[in-house]
Amino acid sequence: MKDRSLFIRHSVNFGIKVISSLSAVLTLFMLGWILYVVASRGLGAFHLDFFLKLPTPPGVPGGGIANAIIGTALITLLATLIGVPVGILAGIYLAEYGLDSRASNAVRFLANILMGTPSIIIGVFVYTILVMRMGNFSGYAGAIALGIIILPVVARTTEDMLRLVPNSMRESALALGAPRWKVILGIVFRSAKAGLVTGVLLAIARVSGETAPLLFTALNSPYWVKSLNEPVANLTVTIFNYAMSPYADWKEKAWGASLLIMFGVLVVSILARWFFREKRV
Amino acid sequence: MLSLRNSRWQRRTDFIFRILTVLCASVIAFVLVLIIYELFVNSGPSFKKFGLRFLVSSIWNPVTGEFGALSSIFGTIVSTIIAMALAVPLAIVTALFLTELVSPAISKLVGIGIELLAAVPSIIYGMWGLFVFAPFMSNHIQPALARWFGFLPLFSGPPMGIGMLTAGIILALMVVPFICAVTRDVFLMVPSVIKESAFGMGATTWEVTSKVTIRYGLQGIIGACFLGLGRAIGETMAVTFVIGNDHNISASLFSAGNSIASTLANEFSEASDPLYLSSLVELGLTLFLITIVIQSLAWVWLRRMKRKMRVTL
Amino acid sequence: MIKIVIKGLLVGLIMAISGLLGEVGFAQSKTLNGAGATFPYPIYSQWAYQYNQITGVKINYQSIGSGGGIAQIKAKTVDFGASDAPLTVEDLKAEGLTQFPLIIGGVVIVVNLSDIKPGQLKLTPELLANIFLGKITKWNDPAIAKVNPGLKLANKDITVVHRADGSGTTWLFTNYLDKVSPEWHTKVGTDKSVAWPVGLGGKGNEGVAGYVQQINGAIGYVEFAYALQNKMTYTLLQNRAGKFVSPSIESFSAAAGNADWKNAPGFYHVLTDQPGDDSWPITGASFIIIHKEQPDAEHGREMLKFFSWCLRNGAEEAKKLQYVPLPKNLVELVEASWKAEVKSGGKPVWN
């Protein structure tokens, strides 16, 4: 420890605490402001029809976004099933096997780039290789596009979290004769559990709000979801259409649907955190 | 569980698992390489016509077929710099606040709120930005900045509320939840034994944080920053609502500009002329180039930092 | 133990859902998919909804932009495309497509000036072009005052707002400016996206409306529905006959009614700057584009039946949403073109 007067060290500490509290409060205030605006403009749209009915054209009252809710849930679920396992395994490779080797540095580099790709490029990419080849828009293409977005986020957060687990834990388990994969999945995972869940939840949260990739793959539909191999109704493209329209009731539904997305992510987040909580041994 | 397993079985399952992870890691590489390949192929016509001129010209004229990426590159870089300069310190300090200065219960609650904000669709950020925040900027913040710092060319021009500065701030708000959530988890994962030994030696909270926690979790924090950077650089909807979408370059943060991602989002679906499309694709490729440059610089910097701090991970 | 059970249930649920939704070869009628212009989205979705109530046939129209509509119909990922900018005859021939107008609407000029009410400010084509060219920069410019005697115009900067995204609305607007201003023709030209000499770009009509409402002294162009719904201050515009007209269904109809559709091969006709005392200068039709050769005759028939219903029965709804339905003689021309152009395996689909 540097030989500085106790007084200076404590004042610096106090000063930093004040700054950090103020900054944190400012940040939280701004974020709260957004939440408040979305809630205040969106709650008005929350009535039974909103959740149970199909959309109606402007001027026809009582429409809802029921099909979009189902569509988004399905597409997001499928995207999660595609992106999360692959992402976690890739993250394990980076943290446990590859470490600082040339190959894993390359993969890490590429993952960071993939994370920074505008979602519209991913949407157009999936459009080119899937939609054009298949000759139709589909929910599957949408799920794949979202899965590609989820993939690097989960991989990198998994890697970063796993790296924070001290090596001593791995070494003691290996010394007991456990196979490598059991050490990783059983022990290392358990200590990094909270962080891993955060990474996955962040990825899901991010894709829940993405419009551009779905615009080129799943498109949208005013009807019920009968098959994922055709345009599928979804919340984000619906929000986009409604928000860009001149009609006050549609705009209110756009805010309402956004509020709904936030609720959805909140519920998934709470459930996931409860499910993966630290259980008393 | 840990009975005397057949070591052949152990080696075989370990081998399979390792192959699995390698496969998944290569999926990332494969997808990205495929994307870049497609972009490359489709930007052929534009590259042939403009060559390197594309990167230094700021003319963007779909009618005459003259395309230059400079204003978009400028806008992307400036808005990202503003966003990261605001978001990284704020996020880290907020994470610090949540882990060290408040009770775990409040920390968890607020943490959930912050994650929620990561789920807000970007178009909502755009709408909030245009209809709520921009008037606030033009009525309060921008005139104040102009009064105090107006002598700088950075803050000149009429306070319209929309423009580069507003876009940067909105991006910062979008990025903070990501960096903060991950940094908070990183802080929580620092083994308490390390922190306690520092406290035991008489270190203050800030000293423990800066010298122990951050150093231990540096890689994770950097990773979180990259997560945020990825969002900032590729964000389309929110930016296009508030940046003004003007293909020109100006020194003032109050003026309108445009970014690569927003140009792509705005013009891609409507472009039917092959040269126009190809130029847009080349614009996308340019974004990859910028990301690669930033990444390489960050990697070099991180190397030096690690050597300086002598961090062992 | 519980965890395993839950995981098992989850996997089972997922398999059930995907089985439910898999392609099992539905015998139900297929949905007709269309995509394109945002301009007519409200009326097309209204028509699709009503038609579905009456006949049960599902039409899914998505507004992804005129360019998107053209691209998708060329790629055969949709059954019909919609575009505000018509394709040229060469383009139609090259791709084996045919097009026809389905609805007509108008683009209006909106401003944000305190003390100016809707329908008060008068603009001439030269004024409009010069403002958007950046040559007139203040509201109290003598050129504007000359046309608006009696109006108190402040010494405010003019902030031009245009579209940031490529759009059929821009195409229509620049088409008009191109016709009335030689300088615009040489300097800027017509396209869905142009190099604007000055101004900010708003995303969508909504973005333009938002910017105009936000900035004092702003001027922009939006579809009529946006000006009405957002209660914006629209201006009068001087038409080819020298009269200052107000945007309305009547003035849009007047422009459409005076158009010569018979001599427009491929229905390529732009309704800007039409003759007639009551004609609104920035009127435009929105087009539907379909393949001449329909792979499935029944499917193609259903599609044309829908369009025929819209043309013959959709007038009321169109007017309610501030659009102009096609005049009767144009409807006949359109249906005649189906008989001549749209075939399946050699036989005409429509009769």
C-alpha cells in the first residue's frame, strides 16, 4: 500500500463513493424515465382484447396482438434452443480448452466482431441463404437469424464468467479423478452459475427487441400462427408497423406491446434466476 | 460417483466433449466467415467502380450513382465514442454501487430493472428519444452547453435536440444495461477471500475495488465493454430516429449526421439499382473493417495493460 | 430429481409444439402473401380484413417499402408486390411481370410555424423547389411574402425535413419537383432516395412528422393521412392551372380523373402536376405487381378476385381513410389487362 496519509486515502474513498452514488442514481434515473414513459404510454393498451384478439385495421376497435405474442414466443424459444447450447459450448472451449491458443484467440476475435454486426446485416444474410433459397419467408429463418445474434453474446459471457472461477477448484476436482467434462459441467458451472444465467438472459433480452432481422425473415402476419414455414406474426415488427403509422390507437398498441415484451423478459428472468438459484446444500 | 471408472471411458467421453466444444466454437467462425464472404461478393460492383475512393468521399447520391462512405464512417465513430465514453464509466460505477454500497436485496431488485432495460426494443428507444428526450435536449441541455462551452466548435449550431450528441447519449443508455449487468456479476464473482484480505490490511473500499476487484475481473469487464460496443456500433433503429440522417460531416455535436448501420437500415429495402445495393453492402463491409480495427487496437492495449498490471488469469 | 422431470416435460412440450407446427401438408387454403409500399398499408389491411370476414380467404399484406415489394415479387417469395413507383415497361417485360394501379392518394406539405393555421400558407412550385434546394432559407423571404400578402411571417430559419429512408413517397415528391423545377431536375433528380441538398432525414412518414412537429420553422412532406391524424399545419399549393388548392379527397380525385390511362402502356402513368383547376399537384397511384405466368391457376384466380373486390367494393373504406378509389373507367381497363396478361399454363386466369 502506498505510504499516503490516512486522511487523504479516506477522503478519496469518500469522494469516490459520493461520485459513484450520484452517477449510479443518475443512470438509474434515466433508465427509470424510459421505463416510466413506456409504462405510461403503453398501459392504456392493456385490456383483454389486446391479449386475446387478432389485429384489426385502423379505425376498427378492439383489435389485439395475440398472434404476435404467440409468434414471438415461439420464434424466441426456437432461437434460444439454437443459440444458447452452441454458445455455451463455444464459451467452454474458449475458457477451458483453447485458453490463449491461436485458434481460440481467433474465435474470440471473430465472436466479438459477430457481436458488433448490425442486426440488419444478419437479417439480410439469413434472407439470402434461406428465404431466397426456400422461396418463402418463414419463422424458422427468423429463429435462425435471432440464434445467430444470441450465439456470440452467450459464448463470450460464458467464457468470461468461466475464466473467473479460480483454477484451484478445477485442479482439486481433477486431482480426485473426475473426467474433464464433469469438472466443467458440474463444478466450474456451479460457481459461475449466476454469471452464466446473466449472459443467457441478456442475449434473450436483446433479441426480444430486435426488429430488423425478423423483417427480412419471418416478416409478419395478421393471422394465427399455423406453421413456422410461412410469415409469422411477431411483436417487434408489429410494433414497428404500428409505431410508424399515423393512428393514435395503433401507436398506443405499439407502446403496449413494448411494455409486454419487457414484462415477458422480466418473467423469464425471474423464473430463470429462481430455477438456477444457489440452493442450500 | 468418483469410483474407479474405466480410464478408457473417461478419455473417450472427454474426447467427445472436447470435439463438441470445438465444433460449436467453429460454428461462430463459420457463420462469420460466410457472412463476410457474402458481403464481399455482393459489394463487387461497387468496389470495382469506386475503389478506395469509397472510403474518403462523402457524396451519397443514389440518382447519379455516386457513393462515398465517409460521412457514415464519421457518424458511426463519433456516436460510438460518445456512447462508450459515457456508458463505460457510468456502468462500472453503477455496478460498483450495486455490489459494494447497497444491500444485496436492493442490488438484486435494481439488477432486474437494469436487465429489463436491455429488453426494450430499440425502436422504443428511438421513439422515446425523438418524442421525449429530444425536446428535453433542445430546451434544457443544449442551450446550457451552448452557453458554457459555446466557444468550442463542438457545441455550435442551433439546438435542434436531434443530432449526433443526442444519438450518442441514447446509445449510451442502450449500452449501459449490458455493461452494468455483466460487470456486476464479475464483481460478485471475485472470491471474497481476496477482497477480505485486502480489507484486513486496512484498505479502503475504493482501494479494494481499483486494486483488487477490477484487476481480478479485468478480462470480464473488457468483455462486457465489447458487448456494449457491439450494440453501440451496430444499432440502427434508435440512432436513425434521432441522428437527423444527413449525409454530411460537421464538427458540431449539435448537427445531424448519419451512421453506417442507420444508412443500411434506411435504404436497404428500397434500393433496387444493383450499384446502389452493392454500395450499401460495401458500407456494411466497411463496418466490419472498423470493428476489426477497434478490436485489434483493444487487444494490443489489453496485452500491454496485462503486462503492466502483471495480472495472472 | 425434480429438475430431471421438469427438463423432460420441457423437452416434451417443445417437441409437441414443433410437431404441431411442422409442415404436415395442410389441406387448408393457402394464405395470399403480398408485400410492398407503406403508403397504402392502412387501406390494404382494411380491405384484407373485410374480405377475410366475407369470404374467409386470408391475405397477408406487409409494408416493407416499395423497393422491398419489387424485390420480393421478383424473387417470387410473395404472391404480389406493391409499389408507389411503377415499373417501366422494359423492366416488366424483362421479369415477366404485369402491374396495375389499385389506389390513389396524395402527398402534402406540412410546416411548423406559430400563428399559421392549416390551409393558410400558400406555396408555388418555384417556392417549394427553392426551399428544398436550400436557396430560400428564411421564412420572411420576400418571395414567400409576395405569394402570401397579409400573413405575418417571422424571421425564422427554414429547416427542411425529408425522408431518411428510401420511399415511394419521396419518389412521388421528387417526381413533382423534377417536373416543375429545371434546377431540381439537373441538380437532384427523381428517385426513392436522393442526395438532398439540405435538410434532415426523418425515418418514415412518422419520423418526418415528428421532426416537423419538434422543430419550429420546419417544413416537410408527408402522406395526407399523417398530416390529418397528427393535426399538422398543411399548406396550399399552386397547381398547373395556376390555382391554389387545398389537399383533400376531392383535389386528389380531380387529378386522377383528368389522367389519360388509355395511352399508358403497363399503366405507367404518374399523377403529379396534372391539369385541371381543382387538381392537387402531388397525387399518385399505388401499384400492384404480379407475375404474368401464375404457377397455380386457382391461386391466381383467388388473388385477382380479391383485387376485383377491392376495386368494385372498396370505395367507401378507401374514402374513410383519405384515399381515392380508382375511377370506373380505370377499373375496366385494369380488369381487361388481367384477361390479356395473366395466364397459367397458357390459359387466361381471369374471365
